[in-house]
Amino acid sequence: MPKPISGLESAFRTVIQTATASTDNPEPGLATQLWNEVQAAYSRPARTYHNLQHLEDLFGELLAVKEQIQDWDMLVLATVYHDFVYNPLKKDNEEKSAKVAVDKLNLLHWPKDRAMACYDCILATRSHQPGNSSDINYFTDADLSILGQPSPVFAAYAANIRREYKFFPDLAYGPGRRRVLSHFLHMERIYKTPHFFDRYEKAARENLQQEMLQLSRI
């Protein structure tokens, strides 16, 4: 029995098909080709957190604020491509993923300003600092929504991140992970938008502090 099409896949296909239908040379198979590339990238066994489920969760968070989004189609594509390139040993994953997104948008003949907005959204996930547009802030807040989940869900997330860095011993992983957690804890606000702040800020800080405590015991 064929696997049901997810909400994100359906939205992605709609964006691609709408964009290509308006060009002089429509490509009916492009949506399938691009989605197959996405599936292949995010389904690698080493991706225990940065996988398709992460994309679906992020998309679900954005759906809750869809009426507040200025460019929904752009954020659908930013969601799909923001972790397309992911190598835990590298520090340029966001830049490379953003470049892939722009390359794909060029296939769709998107206006340059919209392609660059997508590029900027993906780059913003490097630091999750306040952005220069509300779409960026909603996007990076949704990307961090995992931090404010109930403690068992957060613990599973933290364990999956650890698995992605399994080639590092605890003595090397601990300090690096603590730097990441400290980065968020030292933010005046983890979540920039009222929707996500009200929903997740308190729980996120509690979860981060709990993981910091656990890492200090290693």
C-alpha cells in the first residue's frame, strides 16, 4: 500500500507545481524529482534528529501561525532545505544548505528577492538571533520549538543529537554541547515571536538547564 503523502510533502509539491506551471517550459516531473532528493538527503541513517520527522515537526509548528506568515511558499521551501546539507564535523552546513535552496529556486525562476529571503531564513538557523523580518523570526522560533517540549520529548531529542555526534567521546562532546546550550540560555529571549515565547520559553529554559546539569556530571 503506498505511503500517504505527508502535509509537508503535499505543500512542497504544490509550491513546485505552481511555480513551474507559470513558466514557459513547465516540468511536470520536477516536484517528484526534487522531493526524492529531499527524502534521500534526510533519510540517511546517521540523521537521528535532523531527518524528515524534524521537517514535519517544524512544518506543523509553522502551520499554527500560517496566517501571520508573509511568504508562505518561501517558508515551505526554507523548511525543506534548511538542513539539506548536514555534517556534524563541519561548520558551514547552513551556508551550503542555503546555497542548495537558491539553486533549486533558480530552477523555478523565482524572483531574486524571494530566493534571497529563503537564503536568509536558512542562514538564520545558524545562530537563531532576531532577524530582519517576521518570517525569519517565525521560522527560527519554529526550528527551536523542540527545546520547549515536555521533558521526555526533549530528552529524546538530546539523545538523538548525541547519537549524531557519536564519534566524539563524552569528554569532547560535553563542552561543545554546553556551549550550544549556554548560547540559548544567555539570550534575552529564546523565542522572538509572542506565539512561540508564550508557548515554549519557560519550558525551554528548564529543559536546557536540566541538560546542562546532566552534562556537568559527565
